[in-house]
Amino acid sequence: MTDANENLNDWLRDAHAMEQQAEKMLTAQAERLEHYPALKARIVEHIDETRWQQRLLDECLARRGIGSSLVKDIGGKLMAFGQAIGGMSATDEVVKGAIAGYVFENLEIASYTALIAAAGQVGDSATKSACEQIIVQERAMAAWLLEHLPQITEAFLARAATPGVTAKV
Ligand SMILES: [Fe+2]
């Protein structure tokens, strides 16, 4: 048997690790992108949002009496996901990266949906409100990626078909 508050604490830690992973992946993508300025700019914007989300989660954890030292150990939890979708050497890296980004944003959306329900159940309105603010940013990023995936794909295909031009990033 596990208390609802303990589950909420676990999920907040998971969300914190997820956002650390998100920051790593987004930073790696942004650093490598050269020929897709709109995508790069949107990723850079979401890196700022992701850092803000981490601070919000830190505050939730602190309010609930969980030190940030307990959070650090689980940073590698989602590493496998990042490695699986990293695709750094793929010739179609930009397209794979945009798809992976969309998948990851939807993982975040689902995670915060569960967190909002759990926070509501235990009556932690501050945590619920924090997650409701975060999920708005995740939905916006997911929507942007899906909306721009056709243009990104078309730009990639055009570059890939042009001799002497780099297409992958
Ligand atoms: Fe995100």
C-alpha cells in the first residue's frame, strides 16, 4: 500500500528528472542545428521554459518537504529514452529530432495530467496550479512541433536532394 502523497512525491521527482532530461536533449538539438532557424529558435525558447519548469517543480518539492538532493540521483532515469531518440548520427537527424521532441512533449503532457489529478486528490492546490501552468507550455510546444513538421520535412528533403548542401542539421 502506498499513500497518495507518497505517489505524488514520486511523480514530482520523476517530473523533475524528466525536465532535466528534456533540457539535455533540447540543448543538444539546439547546439547542432544550423540550417533550420525557426526550429532552433523554438527549441531555445522551450529550453528557457524547461528551466522555469524545473524551478517550479523544485518549489513544489521543497514545499512538500523533499530536498533537492533526493532529486539528483534519478536524473539518469530517462536517459535510455534520450539515447534511443537522440539519433545524432542519423542522416535525417532534424526530422527524427522533431518527431522525438513531439513524442517527449506528449510524455510530459501525460505526466502533468496525472500530477494534476494526484495533486487535486490530496488537496495540494499549489502543486496542482504549478503543473497546470507547466502543461500549457508543453501543449504549446507539442502543437508547434506537429504543426511545423511538414515544413521541416520539406526543407530537409529539398536540402537532401541538393548536391553539396548539408541537410541533417
Ligand atoms: Fe517540454
